[in-house]
Amino acid sequence: MADPLGLMCVHAHPDDESISTGGVLARYADEGLRTAVVTCTGGELGEIVGPGMDVDAVRPRLAEVRRDELAAALGVLGAGAPRLLGYRDSGMVGTDGNSDPASFWRAPFDQAVGRLVAQLREFRPDVLVTYDAFGGYGHPDHVQNHRISLVAAEACAMPALYPEAGPAWRVRKLYFAAIPKTAILQATAELRRRGLPSPFGDAERVEDIPMGAADEEVTTTVDVVAWLARKQDAMRAHVSQISPDSFFLNVPEDLQQAAFGREWFIRQRSDVPAPVPEDDLFAGLR
Ligand SMILES: [Zn+2]
């Protein structure tokens, strides 16, 4: 019997997988599909907010701590073991981390693509998810993830490229994870109405929202309401990064479905006919 269909999500830092694709990872694993997460950096520069954590003691071993947190989150989501590309966190744009030679931002492009091609050829996903060209919010590691994923998704299918990385494999659908600007605006308005802070600032018009995708770009909306609790458990596993009083874990219950009950994607290409809008990353494949 052929392998079940596979989904691979490429993320920049441990925790991104749970926040942006935790719902689809849990849902498709429950449907019996194969799921995996590649994480480009160790997240060494993340702010340490875990309750009771001694920041000075944890900082030097944060990559190790976050790797364990990632393993726990992937366990919750049923997405296998961590698959790390082995680069250092580059930090927010304009910070010293951007010039660290071991950072993902400074990685030799060809080398980084090759490492991802090896992951793709080993796991053989039918569907690959990465970020858009702005990386969702402009973080250098997210932008770099977009660049290498786009190239690796194509290079993977060419046997002459990276022959040492295993037999060629064709990814059949390629997506960018996205949040539509109007969804951000609605959440912001609703939080403001309730006197709660919004992580997206206080924009009142779509034009004022610096992140997110234009609604018309979004091709694919996946319902993950039934997997909300799992998604939250996965986020909670990132103890050092997401404090119990964080926005992500404290959205009022009646707003949770609106805030996290759907995950959105921009389809970049599909080898199979599947009309858009679609409600399934595997539409046309099964
Ligand atoms: Zn990130």
C-alpha cells in the first residue's frame, strides 16, 4: 500500500509551528496523514518569559531548552520528532544577531537549500507549507525560510541537484501560511471593544495593519475548531516563550474560535486540479 499523503511545514523558530499551523498539523495527523515540521533555527534569541525561569541561567542553553519544548509540542500535534536545519536565530531585523556568521540570515543559500532538500526527500511530503515573501511579519528568519523553501520545493524534484540528498521527490502543492488583514482587524476591533490589549496594535483600518495578507490573496481556509485545545496545548509546551498570561493563551473563550479556529493559506502552486477557494490543503490529492 502506498504511504499516506504527507504534509511538511517549514518554520523559522520553535513555537511558530504551533501558533501558525498547529491546527492543520493536529487535524491532518488525526485524519491519518503523515505530518512533519522542519525548524530552521534553534530560536536562541527568543525572549525568555517562562514562569520562574532564571533568564541568565537559561539563556546560554536556550536552544536546548527550546528543542525539548519543540519535541513536546510536536508530540501533542502528532508531527514526529524535531527536524532542525541547524542554524542560529538571526534576531529581529536590525539587531546584532543579523550579522552572526552562524545565523540563518547569513547561511550560504545553497547550503541551506540543500539541507531542506534532504528533509523533503527523506519525508516526501505531498504538501509543503512555508511563509510569504514578508515572512508574515518581516523577521529575517521568516523571510529566509520563504526564500529557501521556494527554491528547495523545486530543486527537490531535480535529480541533478543535490544528488547526495537522496532520490528526487516532487512536492505537489505549495502554500504560504497567512493571516488575512480583515481577520486581524476584526480581532483587534473585538478586543478593543472589550477593553483588552491586542497584539496587533490599535489599527482601525485595513491599510494601517502592517502584517497579514490581502484577503483576495488567501486561497485556502481550513477549519480547525475541533483541534483548538490541541493547538493551545502545543503552544503551552513552549514554556520559555509563551507565558501563561500571554495573549495566545488568554483569548476569551467565545473569541477563541474566531481567533484560532481557522488557518489560512495562499496557494503558490498545485500540480493537481483543485478550484479555489478551497477548504483543504489536500484538495485534489485525495
Ligand atoms: Zn518565528
